Amino acid sequence: MVLELVPLYPRTSIIIFAVLISLFISIVNYFILDKEKLREIKKRQKELQLEIKTHQKAGNHEKAMQLNKELLSQIPETFKHSMKPMLITIVPIIIFFGFMKGLYTETAIASTWFWWYLGGAIISSLAFRKLFNLP
């Protein structure tokens, strides 16, 4: 069975698990996120950041502060869109982490399994975001 291979190949197995979890999260994000709305919000945030820098360099700090307030007012909107997929994925991931902790305690990477997971998850998450064209 697959679980018998974990002690033999702990690094490979943790990276495979990280890729599978990242794929699960990306698929949920793909179907749940309002991608166009999130892209519009991020585009507007970048525009505001550029305007803020321009006004700060010109010494117009009042205008920069007004733009900064507008930028900060968009954070709850971004958070609201990101919250839906997170609510769907958080419970399975917490359960899976409890399972993985027990699975890797007797392996050669018992003290570093999380860092191996994190590295694999970051890299695969970036790849899946590009693949699924997620914001």
C-alpha cells in the first residue's frame, strides 16, 4: 500500500502530498473564486500604489493619504473573496495535517517534514496558479 512506502521514501512522499494538496486547493479556488472581480480589485490596488508613490515623490502627502485610505478600503473586499475557498479547504487540510504528523514521526525527516511539505507546497502552488490562471 502507499502508506508502506512513506518510511522508505519520506522526502518524495511528502512532496507528492504537498503537490496533491496544492492541486486540491487550486481546483477549489478555480471553481469558487470570482476571478474577474479579484483581478479588477488587484489591478486597482496596483494603480493606487503607483499613484501614491507619485504623489509622495511630488510632496503631495494629503492626496497620497487619501489614496492610501482608498487602497486600505479594498482589503476587506479582497478578503471576502478569498474567504469562501478557504472555508471549504481548511477542515480537510487540518485533518490531513494531523494524519501526516503521525505518519512522519517515525521517518528520517521526523523533525523537518513540515519544511519539506512547505517547500513542495509553495512551488507546486505557484505552478498550479499559473496553470489554472488564478489571480
